[in-house]
Amino acid sequence: MLKILAATSNKHKVIEFKAAFAPLLKKMTLLTQDDIPGFPEVSETGSSFEENAMIKARAASAYADMPAFSDDSGLEVAALDGAPGIFSARYAGDNASDADRIAKLLADMQGQTNRRARFVCVIALAYRGIDVKTFRGEVNGEIIREPRGSFGFGYDPVFVPDGYKKTFGELGPEVKDRISHRAQALEKIVAFIQAELDSMDDFEFE
């Protein structure tokens, strides 16, 4: 049976990945890096979401000797010239909490009337250390002035997606897992892998 590695140990992402891949799990096994002993730390040295996702996917597939995918995602705020962007996870420092990052974001946006922002997620798939494909998802919305809601993680409590009045932190997984940037990218990679499982030709997945 085909094995594919999701190169993350982030418990929130693992939940989303497993939910997205559920329809394929009769034909394949989804592993995470916690299933791979001695999985190395990979530095995100790219200058874009695409570059960082591919760096991680390439390293994971080479180390585990199996197809692997990794995502890089973040929040781009118009009034901050796209920040925090690829530095979203480290926006308030390497060891900062979600609350710390939100506090810094809201402080940096004090006095800003333009609250437009977007979440971006890029998932990269690699095989034997070679780039295969990237899948991108985006969701636009606005940054509110105070956190609301306890669902999700990251900047979810201050982001209201277009078409909704609640934050991702209030909407809960039943909605977020359907409309989010990561949900969009996951839908694309799942469709791609489903096609590969049906043909098993292009990349000789084993």
C-alpha cells in the first residue's frame, strides 16, 4: 500500500490533514514525521511560501524515502505591506505563543483603518527529494480589533473571512475545514493524489 508522509508534527495540522485524506485511506497510509525516528529539523530559508514548503517536502521525502508533502502558511496584512507573511509563526519571536503573536499583530495595526488581510497556504509534494508539485489556497478577510473565539490556532481569533461575521476562532472546524486556505490547498493535493492512485504511472509511487 502506498505510504505518504505529512512532514509536520503540529497537532492542529495533523488533524486537518487526516480529515482531508480520510477518503483515500483505504488505498494509502498517511504518516506524520512523528512516525519517522530521528526526523531532522529543517530550516525554512526560502523567501516565499512556495520555497519554504518545497524545502521541507524535499528534505522529508529524501530522508524517509517516500512521497512527502509539507505546507507553509501565514497571514498577509495589507496595512503591514504583507507582514507577517512567511514569518507568521515567528512574528513575536521564536518561542512566542499564539496569544503573543496576536498581541503583536494588533499592536502593529493600531490606528490602521485598512484591516484587509489574507491567509495563504502552499502545500508542496516531493518524491525522492525531487520537486513534484505545489498546491496553493487563499482566503481573504479582515483583522478585527479584539480576539474572539477559542477554536483553531494561530491568528484564527482575529481573522474574519469574507462572507462571514464570525472569526475562524468562532466558526469552528466544521466551517473552517471547508473554507480555509489550508482546506483549499488540501482539496487540490487530495485530488491530485487520487488521480495518481487511479493511474499509478507518473511518479511510480511505491
